[in-house]
Amino acid sequence: MLRTTRVLAGALLAGLALLTSAGAAAADDPSATPSPSASDDASGPTEAGTTFRTATALQQNQRATAGASTGDYLYWVFPADAGQRATVKAKITLPENATRHGTSTWQVDVYDGLRRRQACMYGRQTGKAGADASAVELTCVLRTVRAWAEPWANDPLPGSYYVRLTVVDLPSADLGLPVRTEVEVTAADKGGAGDVDGTLAQPLVPGVSSVAQASDGSSDDGDSATPAVSLGSEPEDGWASGWWTDRWLWTVGGGILGALAGVFGYSLTRGSGRPSRVPPGV
């Protein structure tokens, strides 16, 4: 019995170590949350759109740069999949102090594929630059993207996300001054903690149904009368299949540990298999 108890206890400890190491491996996997590199920065776009429809496509872990005039609305679009928590960072390099006439206020906003403004969990979404400031840095950390949500909810869903950067307050004499902007998007994979039951049939990417219809040959025009629809960007490894998450690992591991605990409890309660008292005359 003592030997059996030791074996079961060792199995329980091994199962716990397996789950712990698996979670740590998933967290330390560099492919899950790749860090920006010099090659990523170099390959980022060097311009920005001026409307939602002309937003410049941007991949996660890329740095986009663009020259603009103070007062312009600048747009980028990036993909965010289920289980990801995106962080948008923006930097505005201002012109020389001698050319400015006062304080300016800059703001970065993020919209989903339905053009619903998404609230920032935390970060400096709006920043003021004094007359002697050389740059303004803004940050917006979004909520974790859900695989599915109720139609009336404003939860972030898989699909395209638009970044809009502009100045919201400044002296009128400063309109049109040249500025230099940088935008970078990173995302952390929150894993099973953000999983929900249900998935979307298609990610919220504007224009995807129109392009699918045109590719099926259902359009009767057959010429260039219908303008091409820009789909923006999508994840490099495609959109999530929607069924595999690390919750499966914890579910299977929990079942194995539960079974081992049941066997261990049974071995403690059944005794040695011999009666504690031998009847007289036997």
C-alpha cells in the first residue's frame, strides 16, 4: 500500500509539473508574441491614408511612418484576432519651436471593422504638447478581442482595426505645419483566459463579402466599372480556426489529475484487503 501511495503521489506531481511547464512554454514561445525587429521596422509602410477607405495596411509588430501636415487625419488599419490584446503606440515629432504659436493637443483613436470606436483600457490616448515640446507620445491598450459577442454589445471582435491620429486642439496659425508621425501596433496573446463559446462566421473585415462575390463570378459587369475593394491586412498565419485554445490542455490535464486523485483516494480507503479482526475458530 505504501508503494502504491508513493507511485500515485509521484504521478500527481508529474501531472502538475506538466501543466505548469506547458503554460510557461506557451507564455515564453516567441512565436506567440513576436517582438519588433529592425527588419520589421524597415518593412513598415511609409505613408498613411486620409479616410477609413484609404487607410494604410499595417501588420502587428511593424512601425509605420508618415509625413503629414498639422490638421490632417491619418489612418492605418491592422488585423487583431481572437484572444489578442492590442497596444497602439503613436509618436508625433513636431516642427521647430520658432514656427509654433502655442500648445497643441493630439489624440489617437481606434475603431473596429464596423467603425465602432473602441475604448482604451489604459494608456495616454490624448496628449498636450507645449510650445517648447519636440514630440508627443500616445498609447492605447485595447480590450482583449473576443471570438463572439451579442449583437447589441460593443465588444471587440476579430477583424480589421483602424487607427486614427490627428490634432484636436491648436492655434489656428499652426494649421498646415509639417509633422512626422510614427505608429506601432503590438499584441499580447491572452490565451484561454479570454475564450468564449461561439465564433464569428467571418472576421469583421470591410469589403470581404464584395470581394468574395466578385471572385465567385457573380458580378455581371465583368469589367473595371466596379472599383476594387481594399481589404486592409490580415494575420500572417491567417485567422484563428476558432476551436483550439490552451483551455483544451487544461481540460485534459484536469481530467487526468482527477482520475489519478480518485485512484489515490480509493487506495487509501480500501485498506490492505484483509479483515481487521479474524473470527474465532478460523
